[in-house]
Amino acid sequence: MKTWKHEAMRSIAIIGIFAVIALALSACFSPWKENEAFIVINLGGGSGRALAWDPKTGVMPEFLGLLDYEITLSGAGSKTFTVKSGNTIRTSVSPGLWDVKVEAKYDEVLFATGTGSVDVIMGQDNPVTIKMNETDWIFFVVANANDWGYAIEFINGSQSGSQSYVIAVIDSFSASNGINLPAYFNLIICGGHTVKFVGTSNLLNITSGQKVTMRDLKLQGHENNKQSLVRVSGGGTFIMEGSASVSGNTINYSQESTPGGGVYVVDGNFIMKDNASVSNNKANNNNGGGVYITGNAQFTMMDKAIVSGNEAAQGGGVYAVSNFLTSFSTFTMMNSASVSGNVVKGNDPDGNYYGGGVFVTGGGEFTMKDNASVSSNVAGGNISDGIDGGYEGGGVNVTDGSIFNMRDNASVSDNTCNDGNGNGNGGGVNVTEGGIFNMYGGFISRNKANGGGVAVGSGPGGDEAIFNMSGGTVSDNITPWDGGGVIIFYYGEFNMSGGTVSGNIALEDGGGVYVSDETSVFTMTGGTISGNKADDGGGVWLASYSTFRIVTGTVYGLNGGSLSNSASRGAALFVTNTNTIAQRGTFSGANGAWVSAGNLTTTNDTLRISNGQ
């Protein structure tokens, strides 16, 4: 396909700013009746018919034929049509004055617009002429690598300012050079085609207050790159919309390589919406298989955007890192956005492989709400045909003072954490080393690991990790070891004020909740624990010197009907020995001192406690 001509660009055209072009909307000679009135809009060429575009600016008709023309009629009522060039609209309307608006778009990106009016007379076809004005965006039409190269050369050589560009990609091709925008420029790249990158750096480098929107375009990498396909920094903004995708890029770890197999964001903004995707990228022995955010970065996923099928050593889908003293990064998922089918694994038998779906560290914040989901991710994989190292957080790993907020109907489901021996902590969520998980609502379900739903705690001497549950459900998770629903390790704290822990299975102990040692604390001020199964402690299992305090709440035993927890010993509660602190009571005074109202022991009967009684 031909591209447009321009003195500065050889075979690629730049459409001039505010060009005025006449779009003739002319009569069609179809028969009409005396009691009818028609507006006839002709958008095609041919003998005796108006061209879709006046060719005086050098515009080639091939591109005009790819445009969508949205026509809006307003008068004694309204009508809207979207048609291609070459089509004719002939529509019946009432007599009187009608306004006509025409918008010419490529892949939903506005190219030109015009308005006019026509006084419709009964019994005839009524023609109208529209004066079209192009937008102030400079358009490039790109069909091959040469066109791409010319456009990149022009854009990269422009002076910083407030200029805006559109690259309209009308065919698929391979490219070896990337875009480095001047400061404070805006760029839209659109077209449902594929640009395959064969270079070894970034295909898009966005910085210095620039804004790049990619609509429907597919960016594809290769198996031996050194950097992310897209880099966003310095306050730049990258928006993916429509069916835009970033995929197939592999970064093999070296001194020259960067994390973030697909997209790397430092002190910038990244937004995914509609059906945009980041998929099948790898950061081998590095972090952030799909997306890596750091510094004061903001990453937002909405609508049905998806991060899937990516692989890394930590943060298979998304890796978010902040610095307590200097930066704060945020990652937000909303609507029906999803992180699914990602994997963490590596080749270091002593390595730590955390966060199959999402890894958050350094004091940043991760929020899931609406119907967002983290699902079917895996922490664990082959290392020289064997699995070793440490694996935690099949779905989400929260550590180092970071915060994970879960609201509404968000879900973490069907994730797995496995080191090959059934070990690995937190099939759904792992909270460790000062991390905080606030569950206000949503579902953690059908995950598998030691601590099938949620694992909370740190290594000996580590910072306290906290799981606060005020709503939602932890259900139908399974572990081959302990803690089907929730497991509390060293320096772990589980505060349950609402919600339900139900239907979980531990093949060993603690079907609902497992409290593992003297630094582990479980405080229950509301909520229900029901329908869980284990060898010992169907509802709650307590190790020596661990702490369980209940103010208000229900832990069902064998007499709970369909809500019963079940176990060989301690269907509701299993207390290992007298060194364990298991009490009902209340918190009192300004300092919230614990006031015991009595000790609890192993029981198969339902515990129903209200205000310590």
C-alpha cells in the first residue's frame, strides 16, 4: 500500500495541521415518494459522485478507505451511523432543519471532523456539503519497516514541546529501531497489527512528561533481548487500550539486562484498560516477568485488562518495589482486570522464588477491588529437572512493610505454591517480613500450599507480619501439611473481626487456622470459622506457647450441622498443651489490655463467644 508524500519524509506523509477539506455529501438518484424526505450522504468515489476526500493536500485514497466515518444527524430526532468510505447513507427524516456532524476516525482515533446543516424538503433527496477540519495531531501512516524508520527519525529529531503525533499502523512488520520521544510530547500508536521488535533495547522509551497511548497495536519481542519492550520513566505515562498487547519478550539475566520482561516503569504511570494484555514475557533469573514497577510508579489495571503467562524469579506477573525513605509505588486492579497463569522459578537451588502472580516489597501498596482477580499462578518450577530453593506466595507475596488491600468481590483463586515436596507457603497470599494484608471483602479460594489460603509470618527474628480480616471469605483451600485456610508462622499476627474461614482442608493439622509457635498470635473479635477439615484442629490448631484470644466469634464443632468443622481431635479447637495461651475475654482500657474471662481447651463442641462470654 502506498503511503503519503511529504517533502520532509520521502515516502511517508504527514498530514498538515488544521487542513480544510470539503467532504461532499451528495444526492443519490434512488426513487422517492412525494410524502417522504431523505438525507443522502455519499462517502465514496465514482462517476458522477463526490470523492470521500478532496485530494488537493496529497492525501492518498488508500488511507481514506480505512477510515470509519461516524455520522450524526440532529433535528426533529437524532440518528447515528458509522460506515466506511464508499458507502452511501440514504435515510428518511422529517422535514425541517437538520444538523449533520461527520467524524473521520482510524481505529477510534479522530482524524478530522466537520459539521453542516440542511433544510430538508418533503418529496426529494436533500444533499449537504460538509467542510472537514483535520485535528492538530500530525499523522504518520506506517505499513512497513521503512515507514516506521522514517516516522521514528522524524519524531526522535523533533524539538521538545507540546506537539502531538499519531502513528497509524496499517500492516504488520518487523522493526529494529525504537522510539525515544522528545520531552512533553504526546503520541498515539494505533492499528490492529503487529510490530515485531528485533533489536536489543526498548521499542518504546517514554520519559520527561510524555504520554503514549497504544490502541489495538501488538508489540512482540524475541527470545534474546536485554531490556523491556517498553520503558516508562521521569513522569511519563503509558496507556494500553483496546486489544493492545506487549508479548513474547525474553530478558536473559546479565550485567546489561534490566528486570521487567514486558514493561518497566520507574517514576512513571502505566495504565491498562479494555482488553489490553501483557503476556508470555520472561525475566530469566530476574524480577517482574510481565511488569516491573519501582520508584514513585503508579500501575493501574481496569476493565478486562490481563497480565498472563509471564515468568520470572520473583513476581511472575507483576513486581512492585518501593523504598521507605525515597519512594512509594502503587499497583491497583479494578473492574474485571486479572493477573493469571504466571510463574516464578529459577536455576539457583538456594534462591527464593516468591509471588507467582504479584510480588510487592519495600513499602508500596497493592489494591484489588471490584471483580479483579489473581488466579492460576504458580510459585515453583523445575531447576535442572528438580525443584529446590524457597517458594512462597503462589498468588500474591507481600513483604518488607508493603500493604495489600482486598475489597469488594476481588478474588485470589486457584494458585499453587510448591517446592516439589509439598512445601511452600501461602498458596493464595503470603505475608512476611513486615507486610500487611487488609482483607475487607472478596474471596481467597481453591489455592494450594502450606497455608493453602493465607500464610502470615516471618523467619526467626524477622519483622512482624499482619493479616487483618474484616470481611470476605477464605474458603476451599487445601494443604498437604498444615493450615488449610490460614497458617501463622514466626512473628505472624492474624486479626479476624469479620468474614468467614470455611471449607478448607489440611491433610495434617489446622483445617481453618494453624497457629505455629510462641511468637504467633490469633485474635478473633468477629467472624465465623466453619466447615473445615484436618487430622487435629478442624477449626483452629494451637502449638505450644502460641496465642489465641477470642472476644466475639463462632468456631463450629461437630454439633454445627452443615457448618461443622471436623477432625480426629478437636473439631472446633485443638490446644497442644497447658503452655498454650487459649482464652476468651475482652480488651480494656486506653492501652487495650487483655482481660481474660477463662481458658479454652481442646473441644469438639462449638465455641460461640460474645464479648468474652
